[in-house]
Amino acid sequence: MTETPASPLPSPKERRRLRESRSLTQTQVAAQVGVGRATIRAWERGRSTPSGREGEAYARLLSGLGSTSGPPAVLTPDQTFDALYAFCAPALVRQTYLLTGRRELAREAVERAFQLAWQRWPEVARDRDPGGWVRATAYEWALSPWHRFRPSHRPPEPLPADPADRALLHALLELPPSYRRTLILYDGVGLDLPETAAETEASTPAAAGRLTHAREAVAALVPELADPAALHQRLLELATREHLSAAKPPTVRTCGERRNVFWTRAAIAFTIAIIGATSLTLRTAPTHYEPPVAPAQAVHGVPSPAALGPLSQTEQALRAKLHREADGPERLAPAAR
């Protein structure tokens, strides 16, 4: 028989609201209840009902969150952004390193993603999963094919010291980018299949196919990682061994603001240049149509002028004939005085 918690449970939507009102993550709640993060996610979405001892612990936790005296503290946008950055950035840099195999590119991608998030903070702060929004943006930036043309990315990246880590990283980089991203999201980050499909903009069957082929390709190169549980553990170990760090939250916010100001001024300057060029064109353009002058062309078929001298018999006969047939008066000749 299924046990039910002693305390009444709120609705799934209210469970999530209570957790977020105290700025708790699903991982933190799962650690307090003694279950996995996927279980907390399923309880908050209503896919399953809490039961047993875990359900009782979850009900007591929610009851404590709802009965805490006083309203939750109101944080400023800077504080909420810094809290999200401090919670997500360290792990996200390591995940992006698994995705690209380049340490500096991983740091740059995460910082660019958070800078874009700060520029769109009202939108990102209201998102259902701000961390997922930043992660998707960082992955898109890191997987851009244009990075291969950058001079700083042409030299090879130093490989990990451990041979097992080198073999796993080599197997990951041999995968197509879409397969590699799906594998890291599912086996590395721990997303379920629908969430992985949504973040990679694919259908659930397509994401499942990519995951299966990616696991098979990794297992072909590293046979001891054929077990998904072993692969998950090795991905976590490889990411943890790389001592990667991101910039401080104020630095990221300042760089994002400066970049925003720069592009705003560039857009204004470009608009002014377009307006100036248009005005100059209108002032100097002709007001009526003037047909172009045709280029000079040589005229052919004109007889050459006759040379001066006495007339031949034929020319004399022709002149006499013309004189006889002329209707008008004779040609006047000047008389000598």
C-alpha cells in the first residue's frame, strides 16, 4: 500500500513557488529530502506524487517554507544576477569545456552568455529557468563554427594530464556538435530527455537517437564507458579536474554594460552617417533629366572631295546637260568694273 505524507501537500505549482520564494534550487531541496533532482522536478510538475518517508520529509519542508515568518527579502537586479552567476557559472564553464575542449573558449562563452543575460535581465529574470537560458546561450556561442577562423584558436589546446581523461575528451570531440551537446546535457548535466530535446531544438525521438548514437561512438573509443552510469561519473570527474574559473560577477556586468554602450553608440553613428549621406545625395542630385551625350562616331560612305583642276570631257558633258535641263535662271557671274 502506498503511504501518504501526514501533512497535506500544496499543488505542484505552489510547491515550486514556495521553493523559489526562498531562493532554493531543486538540487538543494533534493539534498534535504534525500531524493534526486529529477524526483523534485517531477513532483513540482505533477508527474508523480510524493509518498513514503521522502514524501513526508518533502511535506514538512514545504510546510516550513510556507510558515516562515516575514515576507522574503526583495533583492535588487544586481543581487539576483550575481546570485545566478555565482550558482551557475563555475559548473557551466566546466561543462562548456567538455563541449569544446578549449579552456579559454569555455570561459569566454560563459561570460558572453551572462553579459547577454544582463542586457536582457528583465526577460531572463522572468524566465522559468534562467540558468537554462544562460546555458543554452553559452553552448550556442561555444559551438559557433566561426571560432575556427580566429588566430587564437588555431594552436592546439593542451590536453589533460590523465590518459583516461585524454581518451574521453578525444571521444567527445570526435562526435558531431549536436550529438556532443545532447550527450553532455543528458549524461553530464542530468536533464531528462524532453528538456534535452527542447534545449537542442529537436524532437524527443531525435534527441533519443542522437543520445544513443553518441553513447555508442564513445563506447567504441572507450569501451569501459559503455555503461551510462560510468559515463556520467567520468564526465563529472573530467569536468571537476579542470580548474577553470570565470570572472567576478561585477566584472561581467561592467563588461556587458560597456559593450551595450559601445554598440548603441555605433548604431547611432551609423544612423547619422546614413542620414548625412542621404541628405547630401538629395542636395547634389539633379532636379531634371538630362539625356547623356552620345559618343562621337565615324561617318562612312562619304565620297572624298574632288581635286581642283580642269574638267574632263565627261564632266564637261555632264555640266552642259545640267545647264540644258535647269528650269531656273542661269548662274549669275560677277561682272568686271
